[in-house]
Amino acid sequence: MGEPHVRSPNWPPRQPGPGPGEPGLRAGAAAEPAHRAELGGYGGDPGQDAVILSVHDIRVVQEAITLARADGEPGGPAPNGAPGGGAPGDEAPGGGAPGGGAPGDEAPGDEAPPGIAGRGAEPRLGARGPGGPPSRASSASSTPSWGTVLATTVRLWWQRRVRSRAAGPRWRVMSVLLLAAVLLAAAALAVTLTQGHGGSSAPGPGQPGSRGSAALRAAAAARTAAAGWLARQLAPDAIVACDPQMCAAAQQAGIPAGRLLVLRAPTAGPVGSDVLVATAAVRQEFGARLGRVYAPDVLASFGTGSARVAIRVVAPDGAAAYTASLRSDLAARVSASRQLLRNPQLHATAAARRMLAAGQVDARLLTVFAALATQHSVRLLGFAPAPAGASPGLPLRSADIAPAGPGTRAQPNSIQSLASFLQAQLAPYRPASVTEFRLPGGSPALHVDYAAPSPLGLLGKS
């Protein structure tokens, strides 16, 4: 093949048609439409304005058309000026064929493919003469659109021109730098997302989520503490009224399910129970009736605020009747305590004497101490304080005692003899527990504990 194939306007005019020794037609060698002479930059002679496509350019265009057809994109008849429907000479600016390369860019020695004669144009491109119909190739329904052909041509040009340069040192350095930048950006994004998830899943102090979680934990801790107190301090036959959550905690602490009265809304109240566990749900259900009607006094309390759990004494005959019974029992305890203080076998500390004189001691302790002092010499060391949150005026149920002197051979006065006497009592005077412990000086002593709630009226009316 010859070298360049673009004829400039000052080329000597030739007659259209094949010249001597030329076996093919030049692209656009057919008769030129009349409007062609009006286009700027061209002469009126088709021979002068003709563009010769190289074998390389024709191959690129053919391959682009084949790939576009294979992609399955439908395309109608090519618009005027596109391959398959344009007039001769409507190539891309600069005289290049639709592949991006100028005519003559083919490698030396390239041979024309079958169907191309000499340097003439491929008949399948759909060139038509003035007023002639388009060729069958351009009118086929599978002919791709000009946009598809152009996109495929650019892609092929990129693959053949740019990729070959990417193997150079400069392109390798740029590729490494680009890859490093992408990796750094991805790492920064991952760190940001991780910090974001961490902040949302673990609220800091003072945030609403943190306060809500702390309130839930506080309520659960209060229920657990109340359940443990019930299992240790409550009478073995006492019935407990509680909400479902609190009853579950009490059962887990060891209280049998048969002793639990589950309060479900709506409910008629804690009728038939001995104590009522007042949680936030119970307080919301009963409101002011809780203390005024059902359970006026508190035995023990755990937690604060909305998490507070109070164990209350149920008044079976109403709050008014309970208050009257408590007042009468207090008077009877004061009278019994004064008599006990006059017993020479009972040696009470100053603090213990004050509590006895005020009638603050449970009637069961007063009765048992009076009986114990008839056989043994007893030291009354003191009384355990009321539980936290307990209502004032409720009797104290725990005391510490120790033997006062050795006693006699017939009637020894020892820790074992005192413990045996206490454990031999019948209900309701038998203690819930009798525990031996050591005083600071090393001498033994007993801790006597009675179950809650304290029964009223054991001493009779004063």
C-alpha cells in the first residue's frame, strides 16, 4: 500500500472512476451530491475531496461494528453522516476514520482483507451515490447505532493505544501511587465506620441510651436484693404478692411458686397475701391505695427512685384496722418489757434497756427471754437495727445474747444450753435462726432472728 491517502484541495483534478492501473474505487469516488459544494473547506471536485481509508482504520471500524452487533444493542437505520448512511467525505474532523487514527496509520506491509480492492473503500460501509438507496448492510435491522459503534471504536483504540503504554516505568509508578491512594482512602473509611458503630452501640455517660441502661440495671439489682431478703427473712408460710418480674426473681431466690401471688392488671388487689412487693409497676397499678388501703407499713426497701422495691406489710382488714392493732400491740410490748427488765436473771446493756423500755422489741423475743431467764442467766447484748427503709414503730426482730456465768452442774449455763432451749420452742416462738458467733474478746454469743412480719396481738391487750 502507498503512504498517505488524503488529497488536499490543491491536488491536480482527476476524473472520477478508477485510474489506470487502479483495480478499486476510492471511498467517495461516486458522484457527489449537489449540496456538497456548499460545505466550507472543500472544492467541488469529488476527486479532490476524497478520503482514502487505510486497512488498519477499516479493520477497526469493522471490528467495532461486529462487537456492537454482538452486544445486541438494537439500532435503526444509521443517521445521515454515520457509517452506513453518510455521504462520502463526512468523516471525523481532521480526515480521520472512525477509529481515532489518521489515514495511513497502518503498519507497513498490511494487506487489505478480502473484499477490499486496492485502496478503495469497503462496499459494506453503505456509501451511496447521489439519490441512490443505501446498501443492504446499512438497511439491515441488526446494524448498530452510530453511538454504539463510536463507543466500541474508542474502547478498542484505548486497549490498543493506551494499554500498551501502561507497561512503561512512568505508568507503573502512577499505577502504584494510585493504588496506594485508594488503599489509604479505604482504610480511613473503615476507621470512620468502626468509630461510628462503636459510638452508637455503647452510649457514653450522660447520653439517653446510657441512662436507660443504667435504670434497667438498677431495677434488676433492686429486685434481686429484695428477692434475697424475702428468702432469708420471710416466714416460711407467708404469701407474697408481686408482679410477674418480681415473682420470677423471688422464685429464683428459692421461694416456692405456691407462695407467690402474681399480680396481673386488672387485679382486685393483694387479697390473701401477707406481704406485698411494691415495684414501679405495682405502684403505678395501685397508686395511692397502696399505702392507704392495702399495705400501710414497709418492712424493707431496696434501690432508689423508680427502681425502688419496697416490701410492705399487707393489712388484711384494711389500713385503719392494722394501725389500731399496731398501736395496741405497742402498748402490750411496753408493759412486758418493763416486767422483763425487773428480772434479775436478765443482764441487759444500756442500749438494750432503752429499746426494751420504748417497746421496740418484738413480742416473740420478749416472751422467749422471759421464759429463758427462769432457767438461765442471760446477757442481752443488743438488738439488730431495722432494715433500711423500714417504717418507724415496727418491732425489732433480732437480738444478740450470751450466757451470764457458768451456771450450775444441774443447770449448766452455756451457749449450747441456750441454743437448745430456743430451738425447742414451738411456733410462733421458735426463732427462724439461731447462729453462734464470737464477740471481740473471743467469747461465744448467739444471734437470734425471728421471721417477718411480726405478728400482732401475741401479748394480749394491755
